[in-house]
Amino acid sequence: MVEVEQLTKSYPDLLTGKFVALDHVSFSVQPGQIFGLLGPNGAGKTTALRILSTVLQPTSGLARVNGFNVSTHPYEVRHSIGFVSSNTAIYDRMTAWEMVEYFGKLYGIPSDRLTERMETVFADLQMNEIRDVAGARMSTGMRQKVSIARAIVHDPPVLIFDEASLGLDVMVARALLEIISELRAQGKCIIFSTHIMREVERLCDRVAILYRGRILASGSLPELAAEFEESDFEELFFKLLKESDRLRLDAAGSLNSMIASGI
Amino acid sequence: MNWRHIQLIYHREMRDQLRDRRTLFTIAVLPMLLYPLIGLLMMQVAQFNREYSVRIRIVGQENWPQNLPLIDHQRHLLSRPGAEGIGRLMDFTTESWPTESDELSKLRLTSSAAVQLDSVDAVLIVKPDFARRMRERLAARSQSHAAVEMDTVPEQAITPELSDGLELVANLARDHSQLAQQRLQRALDAWQQAWVSQELVAAGMSPRLVEPLALAQTDTAPVSVRRAMLWSKVLPFVMLVWALTGAFYPAIDLCAGEKERGTLETLLSSPARRNEIVWGKLLTVATFSISSALLNLLSMHATAGLIVKQLASAGSPQVAEALGPLPIHALGWLVLLLLPMAAFFSALALAVAALARSTKEGQYYLMPLLLVTLPLVSLPMIPSLSLNLGTSLVPVSGAVFLVRSLIEGRYAEAMMHLPVVVMVTVTCCLLSIRWAIRQFESESVMFRESDRWNLHAWLHQLWRDRGMTASPTEAILCGLIILVAMFFAQFMAGSSIADWPSVVSMTVAVQIGLILTPCLLMAIFLTRSIRTALRIHHVQPSHLVAAIFLGVTLHPTYTALGNGIQHVYSLGDQIQAALAHFSQLIYAQPLWAVMLLLAVLPAVCEELTFRGFIFGGLIKQGGALRAILITSLFFGFTHTILQQSIAACIMGLMLGLIAWRTGGVMCCICVHVINNVLSIGLAWFPANQYQLPPSLSWCLRNESDAWLYQPQWQTISVGIALVMIAVLFRRSPETQRVVQVEAL
């Protein structure tokens, strides 16, 4: 459903000439799976997901969503995805209903079907009490619910959540994770980026640990635990990051061979 | 493009803006309140102004001719024709002439002190010999109709030798003193008229001799057109300024505001394409721009109408008639002007606002945008300018001139220039919309991070990242540096061309020092290969042959173009004199020296700079059209005389086309050199001194002591030039490779 091969993104940089935000990143995600993209701030998670949502163009490499190349068929890709990010916000001067309806219309859903779909989405996300509330008067949790409703109103096969739980209180974050689990149960292909280990452990079927634009390790949680002989995922995460920094400083050997040699 | 998306975005943005109280206040409420409040304020101020009674002290009142006093015993101004009604606005006090011997200098000092201390607004000093001087004046210059001269003494500037026995001490830096001076002048003029009449009667002549000639006037313009003419100078300015400001604030909210709030990324990841988003936002901004301008226009017009009514009822029917309501057809023309201008301003505002990361940053961009557009809006207010080919080519101004002509009923003139104005306006609109769409398609604009700028890092980056050719920014910077240098050089050039050595030094300084040197320095320091940066490549033989033919065959068209431009904009007397002097200088020099200096050197320097370095930088990322247009503008502006600039600009388009198709600068140099050689060659052999050889009579003729191309050769040359241009469109694989690499 989502295939990423050797995806690279670089930006011009005043000091170094070129800043590589993503360096030959590859992964794939299947329907009914939640793929966790894990990494500290600045690891390249947002860049990767922005490319998948066609907001950014890759410098090189290939990314396909629902069979469509993000570079050559961005319009089809946008119809296939729902994108929720900590950077995507809702309109302050529109009500929840108006906003979801607006995006539903942009996705080309006919009016009669749209109303029916919106009723379902609002009921599923328990948003009926805020349907006439303007964005400016909503709490952070309400706003995030509207964002999710906006992203799923066209029932896309792929959903991308970029640090969607950032800034949410425990209750709302928990509700969000439940919603994402339900979406997985519906067979959606979900990419979920975060830097919170507990969310990954609870939610993700497979993960990739991204650091300085590169994938340090990827696989299911049991696979990673077995490969690196570390059952505590948070410990595993820090180990990998620390080792990556050491290797970068030593500038010796390839990262994969060092990990494989038992560090 | 999906119009459904544009419609949806437009409706959403409109609804969003209409729910914003600040926008509504600025666009709708402010215009409704602003003009009535300004009108109220102005009427109050006018009332104060009208009611203020100036305080004038007359020193030496007893010296005034007793047979015709200025003021009566109660110190009220005596009413006379020409000064009716002002007496009630003048409070006189009188003082006797001092008795001491040094009375006048002391008097001036005390009067100045009184004015400075604001005890009075002005002091009129009537010297003892005033009456005698007036009689002498009449006897000596009976034909004189001059007014009584007064010396205005703001500080120490007293010139008694010029006076007729009257002196005025006033502080002209103060409004009340100015008012006192104006009213006193009116009163004295009226008094002088009466005095001369009285003297004439005494001499047995008719007093009507000094009455001004009565000129019966017949104005063919209907009252409505006169009014329209008055309003047409003011209203377009007000309307367009509001159209721009009305566009800018919604544009900031829809671009920078959405970036700041994070809703733009939401929209960018939706199925709406970037150009659909821009069109949706553009229509919204244009709607607010038009609404803002129209509401301001209507509010201003309604307020002015009420003020006019007030004036009419207050006894100023002439002013009321002149300022009366604007004819409805004029309003229609103004609305027609508003539509394209609102589209243009909206696209500009949207593109500029897209650069900003926040609304606060967006506010900073308003001033530069206003500074660029205000001169274009203000240009039509200059009284001496009117609609012609030159003004119709100026964006915004041309459209305002056109609408003024339509309002004033000059339809034939308007229709003649309509195609040019429409072409310029549509081009500007399309370019600005394209710029706005490019901004939205640019990742660096949409997701710009706030990097801290550092001079050392920036210089390091310039050196480290220098390419084979200049970047578009470096190319434009080079052009701007040359223009600024040329601007300052103009001030030195005017007086220093006295002889041939000064022509040589000036030409070398301009061509090498001001045009080539900046380009060479930038090529050395900012690129990795000077040769590639200046686009000095191996020339395809067929292109070289085509360039030689083009050089010869384009010259008749270029000459006709130059003559046509001079026909529309004749050269001023000063320029003609300078050109004649210049011609005299070059006739006396050997032909080879003149050709080398004035034909070859400029062609090489200008081509290496404009079609070389600057073109090479601008053509990057598929910017062929951009490169051709901008280099031709830079090339045109470096020619200091307007007529030359227009011709050079048009020639620059052709040279740009050659530079693009041939992938280098050599063919451009060839065409430019041949063109210069032919122009100077025809000027070198004056038509009034040389007999045309029979072998050249098929292409040249002597008409009014000037060489002109034969019409048949002009036609044939255009045909050959078109064939040669077609040859240029056939590129060899090597040229194709160079062009492709350059465009990356």
C-alpha cells in the first residue's frame, strides 16, 4: 500500500551547503498495519511524511502510495491519503461541521453521500456536541478530533499521523490512540510518527527508527528486541541513537555492519 | 484546473474573511465612517479658517493719502471692488509715525518683535513720502499697471529701495501672517485701482482705462465633463490606493496568516492543486480589493456631494458647480479600470504575502509594495502628462490615463491607445498571477524556516556554491548595479563631453568601467568558469551566417523603429543640440577610430554583460522568457535617452532570442556590431554632403538630407530576417547540449 525506496530529501543550507533531511530511506506498509516512524526531533520524520502527502517533492528515490507515485501522480495520492499532523491545524472561524464538509467537498464526495458519511464520522469520533462550535472555541482535543474527521471523511485507504499526539493531555492522547486502533481494525494502512515510546509499544505493528535522516533499524518490536537483545524498547532506542552518534564521530565502517557485529 | 475546487476555496475564504471583524471593519465600516468624519473635520477647519480675523498694525496711518483712505475712522477697511467682504476679517490698529531721527530702523525692529511675539500678524509701515511716491509713480509710468509693491520682511530681509513707501513686516513661517499678507495685498490692490481711477478722473481721463479687459468666455465642455475632468484626476488615485491596501490585508491573512496558524499545510495536502488554491485565494483578495475601493469611492463621492450642497447653500455656487456630482458614466469607467487593477494588485499582494512566514512579517512587505506601485498610480496626476504611446506602455499609469480620456470624452484618443493599454495590463496581470502561483509551488517559500543570517556564512556559501554560470539573483543584482552606476554617471557625462578625448574617455569609462567590470568581477568571484558565465561558446557556422545576415537585414527595421519612436516622442531641444555637437566631434575623427569606439566596443561590452552574464543567470530553471524580457529591460534602461531606451529595449528582445537559440553570446555580438556599424556609417557620411553611389540606390535614398532605406529593401530585409530567425531555431547537438545544461 505504501512503498518507499531510497527516498532522499536535501535542502540548501547556508553553513554546509546542503542539509540532508532524508538519506536513502526505504520501508513499506501494508493494509491493516500501523507502521511507527520513530525518531527524535529533527530526525526526518515530518519530511518523510510530507513527501508521502505530496506537500514536498523528494530529491531522489521513489515513494508510492496506493500504487501511485507521489512525484508523478500527486493528485491521485492525495485522494488516497488522510494526513493529520501537529502542523496541520483547523480554521478558527469555521465550525467543526463546516470544516469537515469543506474538505469532503474538496475530495469530490457528492452532497448526499457526504452528509451521510459525516454523520457516521461525527458519531464514531463522538463529535456531535461540537459540530456547531467554531474552531477558535475548541480545546486542543476537540481540534485534533476535527483534524482526524477531516482526514478520514473521504475514507482513504492510507492514513498518516505525524506526531498527532503532540501537546495532547493523557486522556485525549489515549482517545486518539483508540481511534487509530479502530482505523487499523477497519483495514487502513497507517503510518504513525512519534517520539513517545509508550505509544509505539502500544500501537505499532512495525517500526523504523529514524535518526539524522537515516533508518537505523526497522522491523516488528519482537524482531528488534531479538536482533538487538534488548527487551526494553526505550533502552533499545537510546542505544541505537548513541551508537549512531559514536559511529558518525568515528566515521568508520558502515552502520549496518556495526549493529550486526553485536553492539 | 478544477473550477469546483476554486469555487469551494473562494467560498470558504470569503466566508472566513466575512466572519473576521477586523477585515469587515477595514473593508466596509472604515470607508463608510472615514470620509464623513474627514468631511466634518474639514468643514470645521474651514470654518475656523474662514472666521479667523487677522490682526494688522498700520504704522504711519497719517501718511496715507487723505483724499483716499484705506480704513475709516473706526479702523474698518473701506469696501472697494475687488476686496469685498474681507474687511470683516481684518482687525486694524494704528500707530503714529515716530518722531526720532533714526525712526525707520527702530520701527522695523519693534515691528519684527511684535510679529515674532505674536502680538500682531503683520505690520504695515506707511512712510511719510508714500503719497508723493505714488504720484511720482503715476507720472513716470502712467502706462504701468503694476500693483503696489510691498516688501515682505519675515526677518531682516528688508529692501526699502524697491518699495513705494510701504513696507510689510510679517512672519511668513506662520499661517496667520501669510493670511494677513494675502488679505492686505487684496485690499491694497483694490485701493490702488481706486486711486488710479481717481487720478485719471482728475486728469480728465476715463477711469475705465485702467479697468482690466473683460474677456467673454465660451466653454464648449458641458458642466458634467468639466466636473468629470476634475474628479478624474483625484478619484483614480484614491480608488487604486484603496484597491491595493484592500488587497494587501486579506492577502496577508490568507497566506502568512494561514502559514502561521498551520491551516495552509492542511490545504496543501488536500486534493486542490497549487494553482487552484492560488486562484481561489486570488478571487477572494480581488473581491475585497474591489469592494474596498468601491465603498471608498462611493463614500467619498457621497461625502463630497454633501459638502458641495453645503457650499452651495453657504453662498459658493461656483465651487459647488465645479465640484458637483460625478457623472454616472465616469463612475462606470472607473469601475472598468478597477477590475484589472484589482486583479493585478491582488496577485502582487498574494505573491508578496506568500513570502512572509507570519502576519507580522507580512506587514513589513506592505511598504515596499506601496513604494513600487504608488509612483505608477501618482504619475497620471502630473498635469503635463497625458495619454500617448509612451504613457500607455507604463503599467497601471497607462490604464489610468486611458480611463481619464474616456471620462473626459476623448474617445478617439482612448480607442487608439486601448490595444496597447489592454496588452500591457493583461501581461502584468498574467505575470503577477504566474508569480503568485510560482510562490505557492516553491517549497522554499511555503516551508521557509527562520534561518539566522550570517555575513561570513553567506560569503562562504557564495564562494562554495558558485556554479558555472550566475544564479538568477546574481544576474539581476548585476543589472541593478549597472543601472545605479549609470544613474550616477549621467550627472558627470552632461558637461564633460567637450572634445574627442572626452568622448573616448567617457565611452571607455561607461562601457568598460560601468558595464563590463561589474559583470567580469561577478563572473570571477561568483562562478567557476568565466568563459561559461559569459556564454562564450563555439559558434555553429550556420548560426554565424544567420547572425551576419540578421545584422544587415534587421537594421532597416531598427532604423524605421527609431524614426517612428522619434516621431511619437520628438527629441528635446537640449538633446538635439547635444547630439549635433556630438556628431560634429565624431565627423572630425578617423572612421576606424569612431567604429572601434562607438560600434565595436559597446557591442562587445554590452553583449558580454547582458546576453552573456545576466542572460546566463536568468535562463536557469527554464527561464528563457524571463531571461529575454529582463535582459532587454536592463539593456534598454542603460541607454540614457528615452527614445534610445525604447528602441534598445525592443532590439534587446531580438538579441535575447538570438542568445537563447544560439546558446551563446558570439552571434549577438555579431548582430550588435553590424547594427552599430551601419548606424554610425550612415551618420558618418552626411546625406547633404555625399552623393549616393548608383550601386546603392536600390536600398538607400536621400530624403530631406537624411539617409533612408528604400521601402522595397525594407520589405525584403524583413523577409530575409525571418528566414534567418528560422535558421537559428535549428540547433546542432552541441548547441542543444549547451542550452540544456544551461537551463538546468
